[in-house]
Amino acid sequence: MPAEAHVATALITNDAVVLGLLAVILAFVFWSSGLTNSLARRFYGIFPPILLCYFLPSLLTTFGVVDPETSRLYFIASRFLLPAALVLLTVSADLPAVVSLGPKALIMFFTGTVGVMIGGPVALFLTSIVAPDLLGGSGPEAIWRGMATVAGSWIGGSANQAALYEIYGAGRDTFSIWIAVDVIVANVWMACVLWIAANQVRVDRLLRADTSAVDRVRLKAEAYEAEHARIPHLKDLILILGVGFGAVGLSHAVADPLSGWFGETFAWARRLSLDSSFFWLVLTATAIGVVLSFTPARKLQGVGAAKVGSVFVYILIATVGLNMNIGAVLNAPAYFLIGAVWMLVHVLLMIAMAFLIRAPSFFLGVGSMANIGGAASAPVAAAAFHPSLAPVGVLLAVVGYIVGTAAAWFTGMVMMQIAAGV
């Protein structure tokens, strides 16, 4: 659909106004969640503040107030605020303690990958039984071709999805439908992960989880902040912004030429997303944060570096929420139902593995979002559990980028066989 049509359907098209709305929504949620009356406590006991910061902006899209397709806010937040947040959260982290979390993070991540690889074929097989007319034959509009692109997105990210689009030659109409399914279903699950983060103690109890490793990192980070905390001066805040956005500038300066060089020099680079500027942006920002965490820059944690990073994360959450149009489900309900079944298989497998190895809800949520959401969502989900844990989300998302194209290619081959056998 052309951009002009999108502009005509949105009530508000000025990004400055939209940003103001998002800021007011975030302020309202944080203000109201701090109220002490029984109604507020009861409401936020059911709907955590972070979930509302995500859900309320989606209503702006659902009711036609804002059109995310014509807004640049998500792009700005993901390219500028996300890398700044990654630097500020990582520079504040105790990386040796994060590494000591053990192998459960990787186990849960690869369980999520397997869940996506199994869930797609299962959903397609059930569709072939219940509604074979939806399969779309064997041409470009075949349903499995579009689903293969979703597998690329849900294991790796948008770069992997683009690679699968080219590999399997999905038709434009099919691709557009499955992009909508990808965004809505993934965002609904992200909302669930944010709820889990807000209720992690209760969920860990249900999972019989051993939370000692995660608690150790969290408590150590809180103790460090308490020991070094002081009221920030203007100089401190300027230093925080200088470190954060200085790293953003350096990350962009590295990411753009590096992605171009890999793309032009190595034919295999695309399969590993090494030609993606966003991949190198996230990786470089995280690397800068890791290096700075071993320098005196870590003292910025005491004057609120992680809190400033968390502000950027919440703005990103609000802009991600804009991408969820709940009303889109009404346009193609059958496809969204297929996507929901697919996601359900992934989630059930994650829960079963978490219960089996007694993994904390943190590993369940972040291991899943490192697959489903990639580098834009995994650190956000990790920071929702605790800001000091954000680097775990980044590192797992990078693994997803690396394995995404190959795993999704195999998933597409399986789905092609299922469709051919009908």
C-alpha cells in the first residue's frame, strides 16, 4: 500500500505529536502504578505497569489514531535509543557474574529454536487436515513459503526473514499476510513475557525453578548500586549521555561499512546476517558496553546510568507496541490461528524444558524472545526482569542471528514436504 494511503487513514501523522502521546502514556502508567489506593493496587496486581506501557500504545494503532507504517519512531528508537540503552545497561553490569549464570540460558534458547522448527510443521500439518484449501497450491502463494519467512524471523530476525523470502520465493501477497501474522503473534507473546517478568517470583514457584544464579547476579548488581549511589549532578547526566550516544555514533560508524564489506566480499555473509547493518550495530554497541564495564566508566551506575538506559528501553517498548494492530486479526483470522498454534507449540516446549531443568522464568522469557523477537526485543525482555541482565538477551539474540537462516531453511524444507504430501 502506498505511503499516501497510510497517511490518509491515520488521525495523527506528526511523529512529534505521537512521541508526546507515548510520553504521556508512559508517565500516566508510572504515576498511576505508584498510587496507594486499593483499586490501583488491585489493578496493577493483575496488569503490570510494563505490560500497559506496551499494550496502551497498540490501541492507538488499533483504533486508527496512529499508523506505524508511516511513523519513524520505531526506527529511531531501535537505531538510536536501543544501542544507547545496551551500552548503558551493559556498562553497569557485572559481566563475570552474568557469564556465571551457566548453560541453562543456552539450553532454553535452543529449546526455543527447536520449538519454532517443530511448531511450523505441526501447524501446517493440522491446517492440511482441517482446511486444506488454505495451503495455496505449490506456486509463490503457497502458504508454506510465507511460513518459512516467519521461521526466519522467529529464529533469527528481519535479516534472516529477508533471506528466506529470497530462498523460497514467497509471493508478495502471501509474504505481506505472514508479516502481519509474525508481528501480531510475536507481540502478543512478548506481552505475555513482560507479564511473566513482572510476576517472576510467582512463575518461578510454579516452575519449581532454581533461581539462585539469577538472584545472585541481581543482588550483586543492587548491592553495587546501593554502595555507589549518589544524587547525580548535571555533569554526571551529561557524561551518561556522552557515553551512551557517543557509543551509538561509533557503532553506526562501524556497522554501516562493515555490513557493506561483508555483503560485497563474502557470498555466505547473508546466510549469517553479516550483511545486516542492524546486526553489527547491536553487536558493536554491546561490545563497547562490555569493554567499558571493566573501566572506571562502570561507576556511572552509581549516578543512574542503568536508569537512563531503562528510560530508553521503555520508550522502545512503547514504539514496539505501536506495531501491534489487534484489529488486523479480523482481516485474516485463519492465518492468525495457524500462527497462534505455531507459537503455542514453541511456548509449551519452553515451559516443559524450564520445568524439566528447573530453569528460572528469566531464562524462559529471554531464551524465547532471543528467538521470536531478536536483538530488538531480547534485551528489552531481559531488562524487564532486571536491568543488569540485559546483556544476556543481546548475546542470545546474536546466536539467533547466526543460526536463524540455516534453521529456518530446514524448517521450510520440512513444511514443503508436508504441503507436497497433501
